[in-house]
Amino acid sequence: MTDDIYFTPLLPWQQLLWSQLTQRVLAPQQSLPHALLAAGMQGMGKRAFVWRLVAWLLCRARDERPLGACGHCESCQWLRSGTHPSLQALPLVSLPISADNIHKQQEVASSTAKDKKSTKATSNASLKIKVDEIRALQPFIYQGGHGMRICVLDHAEQMTIAAANALLKTLEEPQAQVYLFLISDAPSQLLPTIKSRVQQLALQRIDPAVALDYVTQALGSTVNREAVGAAAIEQLIQLANGAPLAAITLAQAPWYSKRALWLTTWQALRSGKRSSIAASDYWQNQLSIDEFIQLSELMLLDMRRVLLGFEALQKDVKLAAILQDHQPSDSGLERLSYSLQQTKIALQQNVQEKFSYDKLMQELVYL
Ligand SMILES: [Zn+2]
């Protein structure tokens, strides 16, 4: 993320909510709720919306610019340099630009491929929000008399129980001019007591026509137009559960174009035309194991749908036809699903990619 996230154009499906919230702020005698929750699956633009709103709320020119922060005033410049005195974010890595973050980015850039795994492991661990970190926010929240102050808690479901309880106290004692934004991809994991004290932003409903339009335009400029017809885009959006940004990421994922190839490999393995070792060698040159797992999970999901009597989500590969000739058993699907999970865990413990690939190919032989 860069500082652009504060100043980029509003996503089209967020316009109504934006104007409702900003009008509330600008109207006399009205204000925002003190605690707001942006929740829902990844790829709908929750974070983009929150950071844009934060920038606008803090912007000195906001009364004259209801459509977004000006980008030039003192406040906007502080955001750009990651040193805004009226903004705190947890976990620390979630602030789009901060001195800490800039340092981390340099670290990642200079690390070798071997080091990358350990960086990934630390960044997952650092998403946890601990009670000390919530307590450390208290002086900032209760200082009083310094104009508007904002706290953003990203991955809010990752708070420890103690951290959530400390936050509850803050939510029960709203301070004038202090706003808390919680962001969560998994709101069902939030404590109900927290959820009942925050107002949820209506970010989840996205008009399918607006989504289609947006994804079409976004992909038109980045991917070969021929490859993404209307049907292909509808399929992408469906596979992304309606989340437009996730659909775009999916279209650009290196593994997405290898779905037919996955089916070919599976059939060749099953019929004995290809050995699992040969298939493993071949795929190691095609995709990283992480990508192959994502690809396999999608194929598994769609197989389950078809076997339950639903239509396949993917219309551009011959999944349904193949399943008419051969239906994997429930236990076979379970086994593959379990193996994929186990492989993910093994990879975090630095098991070799080749070993994991060999094992998964053996599973496909008997699927
Ligand atoms: Zn400004």
C-alpha cells in the first residue's frame, strides 16, 4: 500500500455510503457514530473506503471538498509522510505509510528468496493486536481538547481477548472528537460485545451491474481484451463471491489460466498416462506450490458443487463433462482437501516445495 490509498477515486459502489456519511459530518448538529466497523470478505474495498474517509475527516479543507481529502494541506502532508499526530493504527503494519512500514518494505526488498518465508511468518504473527497495544492508545484517546483524533484497528478479529476487553472499556466511554474504525475480513470472529457497540458500515451490498462494469473496465486496461469477454467476467465475479477487487486479483493470478491444464493433469494421472513424479516436475516449472494450492482449492470447490447437483461455476473448462465420466468419492475429496491444508502448514515450517508437490500429485492419482 502507498499513500495513494488516501486520495484515489472512490469505488463506484461506495458512492452512496460516502455521501451519506460526509453529509452527516458536514451538517450542523450531526456527527458520525464514535465507533464504526468495516466488515466483510476481502476484495470489496473496505480498507480503501476507511483510509479515504479517515483522510477526508482529518483534511483541513474538508468543508469545501466533500468528495475527498485535498491532498495538499498540512494534514494531508502528514498522512503522506506517515507522521500524522491525530491518527493511530493497529496493528502497526496496517498504517498505509509509516516510518516503520517504509523500513519493513526495504527489508523485504533486500531479503533473499530464502528469507522471504520467515518474513511472511512474522508478518502474520504481527497482525495480532495485544492488550498492551490497546492500553498504549489510551493517552491518545483521552488527552482531550486537541481536535479530532482517529484510531484504526485493522484485522480487528485478531485482537486477543484481553485486548478486546480493554477496547470495550473505551467503546463504553466515547470521547468527544475521537473516532474508532474497526476493519475485519472475518467479523464472525469478533466478540459479540464489541460488535454490539460499533456501527457497521453498509459496504457489503454491491449492485451486480456496477461490479460487472467496474471489473470490465479494470481488466480491459490490463489484460488481453479477447481473453475477458462478458461471460468470463461474470464468472470471475461469481468465483470471487461478488467482490469486484477480488475478481480482478483472480483474473491476474498466474494460476487462474491453468485451470484446464490442472484437469488435464488430473486425468492423465488417474489413467496412468503420466507418473506423479513427471507431473510434479512439470508443475514445479509452472507455478509455485502456493499458487498450485489455490488452483487446487478452486477446482475442489467447484467439483463439490457439481457433485451436490449444482452447476459448475466455471463454464470455460470441461469440469462438468469430466465429472460425468468419473466422480471422485466424498472421502477422496476430503482427503485432497485435508492434504492441501496439511501442505500449507508444512510450508510454513519450511518443508521443501518439491516434496509437497510430489505428495499432492500422488493424491491426485487416486482422486
Ligand atoms: Zn487536505
